[in-house]
Amino acid sequence: MLACDGFAFVRCSSCSLVYQNPRPVFEDVRRRYAGQYFAYELENERVFFGLMKLGLRDIGFNELTRALPGPRSFLDIGCATGMLIESMKGDGWDARGVDVCRESAEYGIAHRGVSIFVGTLEEARFPAESFSIIHFSHLIEHVPDPRGFLGEVRRILAPQGYAIITTPNVDGFQARLFGKAWRSAIADHLTLFSKRTLGKLITESGFEIRQTVTWGGLAAGTAPDMIKKPMDLLAKKWGFGDVVLCLAAKR
């Protein structure tokens, strides 16, 4: 058990999944994604966009998508202010987004001219097989039912399509080093995945994992560059990074 300030994470003795117990009521969590959260997203949007683009580069996104059949359609779940959607749209994709933070979504719609549904993925009710690529970065740890969520992702993903999933890595070096002070051990995260538990859930949800990468050996400011840079390289090479990305193909 990992006791934090007012909440706790436990690890399942059977499957090793780490999750909040007791589980918070999702509507209570959802209400946190309002004005203050929008300000945070807006302030950090360029940093987050840069990290997402690096993750896509790591899996060879451009080469991967050249072989996709049919129209190039892209959905970003948890799209915040829509910077990634805007970029994909500029590259010729039919790009859309989903976000529960109304302020973030409305900002993206008004300032970037992108299409964003305000609400959860399930509430959007997209038609089956609508998207060739579905991307969600730092999102699955927030949802109350990750298995049901992935089922909906699979339903709206086109045949031969890909899901790109990024989430904190609870078995990474930073999580082990910092314990309850780890930056991802926060009340908004309902589930904390490792490479193994995320991979198991993805596979059981009707996908085939094509690639898994991790990055982030030490967070900025926690060590001098002469230590941080080698740790970051080793984290990516040996798979103990702070963040894990899975590329999954629909079966």
C-alpha cells in the first residue's frame, strides 16, 4: 500500500495492477477539470505537445502511417487545448479531439479551429470504425474503467488501425525512487500501470502490441545534467523510464 495525502494506492496480489482504494467517485474527479486545470494545460501546452511529438517519433509514426488503408483519420482523446490536433490537421489528417475540460476544448475550438467533443469518449458516441489512429497521452490513468474504455477505443478504431497509449510507468526508476512523492502518485490518477499490467490489459482488450518504449530516467531539476542525461539514455534503452508508450494494432 502507498499512502499519500488523503488517498492511497494498493497493488492487486493477483495481477499486480496498482489502483486507488477506495475508488473516488468519477463525477467528483471530473469536476476538477475546470478553470484551474485549463490554466495549467494552457501554460504547459507547448511542453506537452513537444513530448507527444517525440513519442510519435520514437515509434516511427510517419513511416507507420504511410501504409494505412483508406482515409487518414486521427482522434486525440484528452486533447486539452488541441495543439496536437491542429498539427495533425495541418499534415492532412481528418483530426478530431475529445476532452472533459470544457474550457480547454472551447479554447481549442475558438483559437485553433479544430473539432473537439466536450465530454468522455463514451459520451461522444462516434460511429464504429471511425478512426485509423487513436491517440491518448496521460489519459488512461484518469479513467474509472480502463477495460471498458479500451473496448470503446477498439470499437471506433478502423480495421488495421492503431491505438497509441502513453501513461506513467509505476515500475519505472522514478516511481521506485520517490515512492509516495513520485510526481504521478496523485489523486487524479485512478490507476497506475506498469509495462506488464498495461500490456496485459491492452492484449486482453483485443489488440496486438507492436511496440513498447519508455523514457525519462530522472525528472528535470532532480539531478545535474551530467547525471540526468546518461540516466535518460539508459531509461530508454533498458525500459525503466518514467513514462511508457504502447503502440497497439487492432486485432
